[in-house]
Amino acid sequence: MTAVTLAILLVVISILIFCSALFSGVETALFSLRAHQLRNLETNHPRLTKFVQFFRENPRRILNVLLLADGLVNVVLVVLCLLFLWESPFAGRIPEWATALVIFAIVVLLCDLVPKLLALSLCRYRCRFLTALAAGLRA
């Protein structure tokens, strides 16, 4: 593989890591909102009224969409990480157990655990984050 191809692959992997982290963080932030926080979202942000109502009526559907999207992104991420590690200049120098450990660390720690911890630790900013995310998705 050429250096340009490897660079493009790294950019795509970075984008997938961001998307997976975003799905995990949104899932945790959204499902840890209390009823009064949802009411505040409806009251203070009229653009989110339909979404909040849909979320109250169909929380499992939203959870299914988030988990499916995160799972699909993670599958593609693992495949591209393997491709990068097998085709990069490091190929043959890194033992297979280390490759598995690196991919595990990326997917579990960077894409799932850290975003969930951040979403839980930023409790008072959660409504602002969801408002900004919903506004960005609607634009």
C-alpha cells in the first residue's frame, strides 16, 4: 500500500472512531435523562418537541437505531483496522495478540467506554449537547 492510501485509511478510521464514540455518548446521555429534563428540553427548545415525544413513545426504537448504527460502524472499523495493521509497514513486526489487543482497546475503550463516561460526567451539559446535536442533524 502506498503512503497516500494508508493516510486515507487512517482518516477513515478516525472518522469511524468519532462516529462510534458519538453513538455511544448519545445513547448514554439520552437514556440517562430524567423526566423533568425531557420536559425542560421540550419547553426550552421547541424544535425538539417532536423528537422528545417520539422518544417517550418509542425509546426502544431509538435505542435499536443507535445500537445498530454503532454496531455497523464498529464492524467496519475492525475490518479497516485489520487492513491497516496487515498492510502497513508494521505488518509482520506486530504479533497477532498485540494486533487483537490494539483493536480491542480502540473499539472498547475509545469508542464505547470513554464516551459513555464522558456523557455521564457531563450531566448538566447533557441537554445542551443533545440540543446542539439535534439541531445539527436537522440542518
